[in-house]
Amino acid sequence: MCLYPTEHADLAMPIEERYRGYLDELVGHRHLVPTGVPGVYGRGTEFERVIERFDALVTRHGAALAPEVMRFPPIFNRKHYAKIDHIRNFPDLMGSVHTFTGGDREHREMLGRFERDEDWSRDLSASEVMMTPAICYPLYPSATGTLPPGGRRVDLQGYAFRHEPSVDPARMQIFRMHEFVRLGTPDEALAHRDHWITLGQEIFHSVGLPTQPVVANDPFFGRGGKVQKAIQREQNLKYEFVVPICSEEKPTAIGSSNYHLDHFGAAFGIRTHDGAVAHSACVGFGLERVALALFRTHGLETRAWPREVRDVLGLG
Amino acid sequence: MCLYPTEHADLAMPIEERYRGYLDELVGHRHLVPTGVPGVYGRGTEFERVIERFDALVTRHGAALAPEVMRFPPIFNRKHYAKIDHIRNFPDLMGSVHTFTGGDREHREMLGRFERDEDWSRDLSASEVMMTPAICYPLYPSATGTLPPGGRRVDLQGYAFRHEPSVDPARMQIFRMHEFVRLGTPDEALAHRDHWITLGQEIFHSVGLPTQPVVANDPFFGRGGKVQKAIQREQNLKYEFVVPICSEEKPTAIGSSNYHLDHFGAAFGIRTHDGAVAHSACVGFGLERVALALFRTHGLETRAWPREVRDVLGLG
């Protein structure tokens, strides 16, 4: 699923100050542009260049799998959302897109509320779409049916949304992931997950990020979520690549490699060539988090980064 | 503002059939991937490659302006949304992002409605963000204050959202624009708009798209909107580059070059170096629409496109 942070960060004062300190530096260097909403930023020239170059590096490594390339937009079908248990497991992170469907009279009423500074959002109706919480979600419903022999490998890149406002620059509400998804037998899915635990480490180390792979869990909601977190960890389904950004004690996940069992295959009727329910796995690279880790590790000016890192990224 | 289509398309049968026909061809060639929502598609390998190459072409032309490069995500601050008159002029196109902010008990109640197939969307609250209706909107609030001498030039690319479900493949609900924005004096803004009317034509013609620039207007909402449409046309503020995609009689806008007067400068307190309210202009290229026009004009297989077009786009 490539939901990458494990737990909501503990915003005790010292670490919150470190978050603010790094955020101020990033804004001062025009890497991030504040928008007045915590976790929603514009990206500056050099920050974006680093993201593009790391994205291209990951694409080159993934090309060895000869994947199909698909790109989904940051919204997806509300009916598909209803099938993936997100409303049960991560309701606090959801983004539901609402719109205005009335006529001239309803419009005047809504404008009246808008002008009186009252809540006009309840004049809206739920649209057909939700914000995409993980960029591989829209892929699975498009794969309903029988996979070709050998299954499928897909290269994805796009924006994911999670409603979790924070001063931690690494906890954005909207950010890009580059993912490689495998659909196939349990063995094929597991092999993909494990291949990328190794390859992911190599990629991160090649740009000077000393990541560690750790068993992790998604941030399941509420009291009931505690059990699910424990089960997920016990089954070793999710590995995160963590590296310190603002804190040595609380390193940040900048990527993850995940085995979904038959979760998506069962939800969307995806079958392997021999008729079994398909299993899936995906690796995800959090592009903004990788850039934040690079700027933290190597400094705020790319021209001062180690020669080897600049060469690997093709920064010139 | 780069709101590009002028009017809601007339969906009389003959043209609707032509829309469906082209959409079926695009899906058959895996250029677009249906998601079950009209106007929301995944993009296939070759479709995306064409977009990337056209995007790079536009970037090279824009680089002559030595612009700052900024990238904003597909959501922006609700408070900024409230300042740009979109709720007055285009309420039917808006996307308001709502989320769940309750605890365990409220969650159980919402899940009950979800399971009984009742409307659970009213258990949500408006979040701090709206979908971005035009990709230059988030730029202006970030430019509040005094511009440097000579103003600013900014290169933007990203997703815009418009709620207008349609079978016309060119009328997507979520699509990418590449824009070049000018902030400065009235003369600087107008010169930018006019420069790009000429350059935009050259770029489109270089890839074999016989665009025409036409005076246009945005799709202002409702009865009151008629006056605004007339005023906008009378002032010659908006030029669209149109080319036939599914219809000779109703050519599609695949880009536009717009002069905003001091609309954004006044709304967000942007001033020129000598203290006057800043004016602005932008040119926008609709990347998916350009790809749709290219596939329609040159055929569904890029390898059969004219040599010259392949060379200009670097398609190999």
C-alpha cells in the first residue's frame, strides 16, 4: 500500500523546534514555498530539480523489470475507494472531493453564506471522486480480470494525499511517490518485495543516504487500529527505508516495500493466468522525503554536495 | 487564468458519438485507461511519453525567458480560494476537499452509514484545502508584497481540477497544464500575453497542429455569467489556440494566452517595484489536450507520425 510513515509523530517541543528549524531553512533557501497550510508547499527550482533527478534514477533502475508505464491523476473513483477499507482504517487521512451542483437560486444562497462568513461547504455534494491516498490504488480496479502469464509489472508516479497537517516538513499532506507494482502469484509478489528491499537500499546508499530497512506498520485509525498494526508487523508485510531527517531517534521513512497478500486481488477480482486470486506487492519512493533527506544530509546547496552524489544524480 | 474551454460542449447525438468513438480508440490503444468516472483516466505508456516530450519542448521555448521554476501540488489554501471569485464565477467546476475529524464513536456512526449504503459524506468536514482549478492560482498568494525591478517570470506545471464529467476525451476533470506567468507592469503583462500568442502558434505548428488563435471567454456560471462572458470578450483578455479534435465546427482549445489586468495583483496585494498594483498574464498549454490533438491529427501510433513531428518532439 506504500503508506509510508508509521506513526503520527510525537510533537513534543524539542522535536517540533527541530522541524520548524529545518522548515525555516528550506523556505529561506526557496526549496519550499509556504502556502499558509501546514504540509502544503510549493516546490522551488532546485528542490524540484533534485526530485526530477532522483525520479529519473529510480526509473532507470526500474527499467530493468521492463514495466508498463502508467500515470494516474491524484483523484480516483469513489466506488473504488469504497472497496479498499480505507474508510475503516485511515478515515482521518482521507480527502473526499465535493462540488456544487445547484442552480442560480442555490448559488445565491451559498454565496450569501460565503459572504456572511458562514459554513458554505455543506451546500456542496460529494462528487464521484476521492483524493488518491496511495498512488497504486487506482491501478488495481483497472486490472480486474485475468493477468497475462507471468503477471504484470507497472511503473507508477504521481501525487498522494493524506490529511495530516504537521510542522514536520517531511509530513506533507500532498506529495509524489514513484512506485513499482507487481501483480501475480504469491511467490512473484514476495520476490518483488524482497528484490526491492535490497535494490532500494542500494539506490539510497548510492546517493549517500544511509537508510536502514525496518519492519513497519501503517497508521491504522483509533483503538481498533492497534490490533491491525500488530498483525501487520507480525506478518512482516511492510518494510520501510528509514533515515534521520530531523531526528536520530525518530528516523523518517523515505520509501517502503510492501507485500499486500491478496488484499487488492480479492477486492477487485484480479486473477492469475491459472485462475487463482492474484497477490500484489509494491515498492514506493517518497520523492519529496528523499529530497528532504538529501538536503539534510548533504547541505542546502546542491553545488556543495559530494561529487559522487552529484554524479549519480546527474546534477552536473 | 488559463481556464481554457469556452463553453460547455453541446452534447447533441452526432458529436457525442464522435467523442465516444475517439475515446474507444484511445482506450483500445491503451493511451487512456478508464476508471469508471467520465473525464478521469489513467494515462498509458505512449500517451505519457508524448506528454513528456511536448512538455520538454515547451520548457525549452520558455527557458529563453529565464523563468523561475516552481511546482505547486493539485490542492491549495481554501482561504486563497475565497479571494479569487471562483465560488462566484465557476461554482459548478469547484472541488472542495473534505475529511473526517471525529473520534472512535463518530467513526462507528459514519461506518454504519457507509455499510447501510447511506450518504456518509456529510459526516466529513471541509479541510483547509480546495482542488486547484488553474495551476497559476497558488502562485499569486505566494507573491504578496513588492516585485523585484522588472517583475517576475515563472514556469509552472501541474494538475488542475474541473468538475465537468463528459464523454469528450478532451474534457477531463483532472489534467496537466504547463504555464508561463508574468507579474509586472501592465505593459510587461500585455507584452507577455502577446509574445506567447505568436510563440504558442509557432510551437503548435512545429508539431503539425494547425491551431488558430481566437478571442475567447471563460465559462462563467449561470445567468449572471452571460454579462461577464461578454465583458471578457469585449476586452480581448483571453486568446485560445484552437484545433479540431472531434469536430471541425467545434474546435478544441489546447492552450490559451491571457491577460488578467490587476485581478490577482489586487486580490493578493502584489505591487510592482514602483508601488503600483501588479498586473499579470499567463500562457497555458493543456498537456493532455495537446496529446489528444496529436494522436487525432497524426494517428494513434506514434511510429507512424511524420518524421518532422517526431524529430521536433524527440520521439526517436
